[in-house]
Amino acid sequence: MGKAIKDQLGRVIEREDAPQPAVILVRPQLGENIGAACRGMLNFGLTELRLVAPRDGWPNPAADAMAAGAVELIETAKLFETVEEAVADLSYVLAATARRRELEIPVVGTNVVGREMRAKVSSGVGILFGPEKAGLTNADVVMADAILTYPVNPAFQSLNLAQAVNVFAFLWAQSNFEGEGMDVPDYFEGVRSDVAPREDLTRLFDHMEEELDEAGFFFPAAKKHLMQQNIRAPLTRAQMSQQEVRTFRGIIKALAKGRGKARGP
Amino acid sequence: MGKAIKDQLGRVIEREDAPQPAVILVRPQLGENIGAACRGMLNFGLTELRLVAPRDGWPNPAADAMAAGAVELIETAKLFETVEEAVADLSYVLAATARRRELEIPVVGTNVVGREMRAKVSSGVGILFGPEKAGLTNADVVMADAILTYPVNPAFQSLNLAQAVNVFAFLWAQSNFEGEGMDVPDYFEGVRSDVAPREDLTRLFDHMEEELDEAGFFFPAAKKHLMQQNIRAPLTRAQMSQQEVRTFRGIIKALAKGRGKARGP
């Protein structure tokens, strides 16, 4: 295992030398889509591209141009003549398709595909994406262990090839966090370390309510309790930092400055 | 509720007239990316596009060409001059960004964002995507309740705009299946239905900051921007009800009453 790669939030994305799925583009048509697919792959840490009989030959300058910063994937892409050859060293293969087939082949949902791939990745896994116009043929799909299908809008279900690859690459990266607490309800995890202690908040409330009392804000008196709640509830919910509490203390001071002198009824 | 839309596997994708998040492209640069974003949105059933000050004006022929079958989204896109206006009718707003900020703003994980959006969608939700080059500014992000961040490769983290939108649209569609046999804790129950629309909050900020300007609070002037963020971030996070916003307007009025007469240096 190599060094851990971390993202901007400090979460472990992947090990540098960890095995990963091969993305296999079957008879892709447009170089631009191949290049854009490379970008989407590399964005989510995938680097192994395989091409089966690209229509416009290989290499393809249109692919280079679109790949931009991900051109290393273009350079290391492996070229094959048939799907059989492209999957020869793999032991688990998916076929990405939106079309229901008459084939007796299981369907893997997007919410489990990452885990499924990770469980099998050390013995070689890959995923087939079909050509832009027609998608994978039944002959291609039958080479796969399972179908991966996205919950697409049936009225507009033809995904751009690069975007389809992009979603898979995302699912792969995301699955690295599953079972690591990121999928529990605590979605505020790892955010702020310096939430103000409650006593700061209490002092803020005291200060604010004292000034509001001075200003005759709590009228009628019978409603004071309710009005206090409307002040305290949202400010408590806001989980303010100490700096933010200080800012609010400053606000009250600034707004109340000299106010007493002109106090109303 | 209208008719159920089903995908090719017979799963319910969405109700035809179900409320959905607005996708808000902030100062997008390339028409091609706007068009490609439309495709990704419609693939996963999202149709509400908002544009804030697109660099090359609007309409934009490059966007039309790229949108292909999703050109209806181009035609119904709403145009705004500022982010404030674009989010005015929403009560929960996310900011998509890969950069860690010094802002005190929670982070929502990709595995809960769909559920989170669905829980709040009936009172108006949206997500901000920044311009291609620079992404969202802090001033943009502070308008949001939370940051959405993808588990991107830190060595190649700049996602193409359309692909970033594509992943979000996918997450939205996918979340429709969650809890259907996945045994997800229903922790969003009891979410408040009367969260104030964002325009109420904007008016509150304007009012507060006007009074604070009067009071000489923003000193030194160079720090005004930062101080504003410290005011806006927690109050946005608080997801205040309309009653609570009214209470805060009252607080400012009460504290500022007569203050001007004794204004200090």
C-alpha cells in the first residue's frame, strides 16, 4: 500500500497504488468524448483506460485536446480490437447500459456498485461503455457479469458518453467512504472545531435581552417569554463560532450605542 | 401528484409534477458548458435552470447547440443579475465547491445530499455552481446553507462545470430510491415547513448592515466584507422561520432606536 491520497477535506480518497477498475470504451466514436471521459476519470482518481476499436483510430488529436490535464490517461490507454481481448485479464466485468435487455443478467444498483467493485477489485474488474449512438450490443453485454444502470429520465435517457463515465468514476470514489461514518446522519462532521461554548451564547442572550428590555422591545410583557424563544432558538441552532458570537456582541453594542438617551415610551 | 415516471427497469423515477431543486449557474463562461449541463440535468429529470450573469450574455447559440435534446431547459431558463436574486424564493441553498473555505459553513456529503434536498424541496431548494475558471467566491458561498463537495482527486480536482452538474443531478435521481429497502434512518422527519424564503433573509441583512453602517460598526472598512460574512453565515445556517426573521427585524429596530442622535466617532 502506498501513500494515502487525501482530498481537500482531509478524507482519504485512495491509496496511490491501490488496484482500480478499468474503464473500457467500446467502439467510441468521438475523440472529444474520449478526452472528456479521461477528465472525469482522473477527477475521481481513475487512471486505467482501455479502448476497443475506436472509430476514428488511435491516437486521436481530438481526444488529446479535450483531455486537457488528464492527457496522461490518453498516453497510457490500452488499445484492443475486440471486447474479448479487452476483458481477458479481468474477473468481474460490468456493462453500463440504460436499456433493459432480454438477457438473463443481474442488475447492479448505483448504490452498491462501488462496494461491489471494491470487494472484487484485487482480482481485476472493469466496466464497459458502449458507442455514443447505439450503445452496447447484446453480444457485448453478454460478456459482462452484471448490468449497471443509472436512474435516468426515460424521456431523455441517452447519457453523453463522458458523463456516463463521469458518474461511474464518482461512484467509485464515493464508495471509499461507505461504512466510514460519512453515511451516517452526522453530516456536519469535521466542520467546525471552534463552536462557541454555550456560556458565550448565554452571555450574548443576556446582553441582547438586557438591551432589548431597555428599548421597550418586550411588549406586551406577557409575550416576553415567547419573544425570547424566537431570539434564542435560531441563534442556538446556528452553532456559532466564538468569533461569530463576538461579532454579534459587537452588533448589539453598536446598535444600542446612545440609544438610551432617546428612549421612547 | 401527477403520474409516476418509471425508468426502463420499472422503478419509479419521479412524479411528473414533483418539486425539484433549481440548478443555479453563477457567472458561467462557456455556452457549451451551459448546454452540456442542461443535458446532464434532463438525463436525471431536473429541468429548472437559473443563470446568474452568464459571461457571454443570454441567449447563447453555443448553449443551444450543445443542449441538443435538452433545449427546453435553455428556453425556460431564468436569468438573474445577482446570486441574491437567483435564490430569493428558496429556503435552502447549497454551494458546490471543491475548495475548503475558512467560512463557518457545514459540509454535506454526497451520500446524504439527495435525501437532504428531498426533505426540504417543498419549501424551495437550489444549488450554486461557480464559473469554470475560478469557482464560487466566498461572497457567493456565504449565501448558501451548506457546501456540497465531491470526493475528488486532489491532484486533478477541477471538475468540468457540466460534469459537476451531472453528478449532482445523478445524486438527486438516485436519492429517490433510498430508504426503499435500504433501511435508512428517517432522520429528516420533523423538518420545519415554514423556513423563511431567502429574500426575507436578504432584507434582514440589508436592514442590519445599514444600521450597522450608521453605527460605524464596520471598522476598519477593509474588514467590512469579512464582518458581513460573520453576520450572514450563522443567520443563514439557522434556517430561520418567517416569525424568527420578523423577530430579528424587530430586534434591530429596537436596538437602533434613537441611536443616531448620540452617534460616536
